[in-house]
Amino acid sequence: ILYMICAVFFAGLFAQQSDTVKTELTAGDTVSLSIAQILPDSFPNISIIFTAETKKGYPLWYLDTSDIRIFEDSIECQIIRLEKLSKQKPVNIALVVDHSASMASDNALNNARYAIIKLLRNLDTQKDSVIIVGFCEKVDRITPLTPDTVRLKKELYRMKEEYMTAFYDAILVALDSLSKHSGIKAVIALTDGSDNSSRHSKYTVIKKAKETDIPVYIIGLGLDKTSAAWSYLFTGTIPDYVDEEELTSFAKSLGGTFTYTKSSKKLTRIYRSINRRIQAVYEVVYLSSNLASIDTSRSVAFSFKNASSFVDSDSIYYSLPHNVVEKLKSRERKRIFALGGGVVVVVGGGAFLLWALVFRRKKSEEQLVVGQDIEDNEITS
């Protein structure tokens, strides 16, 4: 009995620790930066949209200007502000939910509903909204983008486990729906097997994700390839399984990440973790000191002031917009003109002074000659 009590205690303790998410930067961390956009339209103020997380994938929630340094072409720049965008901007998420026949196994669909409902409880309905896209052999459930959690829950409970898997078509519908809205956007897509019913290919989905610049986070649930192989040996049939290698590559191409779990009971923690990653989007604005129009392409690098922290990110580049380059050229022409005018004034003034001195000296000499002639005439007389 004592053994069982200890086992339950430590299991609970472990579960609590596994749900703990590290959100602050500490010494020795390696920080992975992902740059979403560089916006130089308000030059010399440059805006960068980015996410930051540890190498283990924990998002950093509490960054401020005292944590980071920014260098443009190796020159440190003044940081004007740093803020988490999710505090002001709406966060719009599309939840793609697989309800194919295989989701009946291990109570998977019910556990998925429970995880999503817990996610909806934390929705900031004042500014954030969700789309639900349900699919089996085709996309058959889709809500408009809404903060109405009651409506979203009803749509979840209308889903039944049936038919095949049109995974690619469902992601495509989610991307198309989100692209019509502003704010921070992301897709979280759950599937328990390979696509076997879509009209569109994964390459069409990848193209759409790149066009819309919306990341797709994929959750794979169920048997892995090895477990499926063992099942085939014993039963003679190939069950649905999650191809981790394929979905990892697919998610990366879509600008997101892939998370795998065999147990649907872990979905709550996985959805929460992905949502935190989506929310941890920052905008930093710095002042560029380089006003030369010739430097149209510039590199930007991040570092952290904590000497024991390391940034896992290469330098990134941005180009000045055409209208900004033209303004800088116009400013340079005005400076050259002003400088040229000053030179003309200086040279002109110097020439005038020289002429005045020469004229004065010549006049003095003439007066001296006239005076000498008068003296000579008087002596002669």
C-alpha cells in the first residue's frame, strides 16, 4: 500500500512538472529566434516581428528592452520599444479537427473535444477569435471566425467518427478562411493518420501557407510507424498511423512545428503549449543610424545582454523601400546643394576681399604718385 501511495504521489508530481512551461530567460539558455517580418516603411524606425523560445521549445513571455541588443550592419542601434503583440492585436486561430473513423479508437475524439474546450476557456473574447474546421472524407464542419465559445463547442459535439481523412483539404480551408482577417493568425491541425481523401495535394497547401504567411502547427495522434508494423504482423491489416518524419517535414514547410503523442489524454497540454507559442509574438522597433541611400540592403542581428545566453539565429537582411531610398537621395542632394552654396559664398566673399585690398592698394599708390608730382612742381617753381 505504501508503495502504491508513493507511486501515485510521484506520478502526480511528475505530471505537474511536465506541465510547467518556462517563460523567462535565464543564464545559460540558448534562445531560438524566428523572424516573421521586417517592416522598414517608417524608416529610420525599423520594426521587426519575431518569436523567441528556448531550444526546448518553451516560449519567452517576459522579454523587455533590457534583455536584447540589436545591431544593423554590426553597429548597435537604439531600441525604441519592445512589446508583445498579443496584448493589443487580435489572435485568430483555426482549429482543424480530424473526426475520421479511426478517431473512435482510445476515445480520441472525445479527448480532443475536451482539450479544445479547455483551450476555449482561456480565449480572450474581447479581441481573440477561433474557427473550427472539421473533416473526415471531406471538410464537413466549418464555423465563421468567432469569439462565441458556446457556438464553437456545439460544432465540436456535432462531429462523429466516420469515413476517411481529407487532411490537406481541411488545412487549405483553414488558411483561406484566416487569410481574410487581420491580427496574429495560426492554424492548429490535429490528425491521427495519413491523408487518403483530399482533392488537393500537400504542395498546394504549402504554397497557400507561404502566400498567406500563416504558420500551421500539426498534432499527430495515434500509432507510430513501428507500432503499425507490429500490428500488421499480428493482424494482417495495416492500421492508420502517424508518419512522424513526413508530418515533421510538412509542418516545417508550413512555417510551424509538429508534435506527436500516442495518447489523446496528452492533448490538453499540447494544445496549451502551442497556444502559448502563438501568443508569444513580439514587435521590436529600433532606430537606424545609417541614412546613406546607397546602403539599400542591410543586415540585422540580435544578441542578449545576459552574457551567458546565446542566440540561435543568423543575421537577417532587409531592403529599403523605393520611396525611402528616394527620400534619402533627395536629402543628400539638398545637403550637397547647401554645402555647395556655402562654398560659393566663401569663395565669393574671399574674392571680393582680395579685390578690395588690391583696389585699395592701387588707389593708395595713385595718391602717392599724385602727391609726389605736386612736390616736384613746387620745387621747380
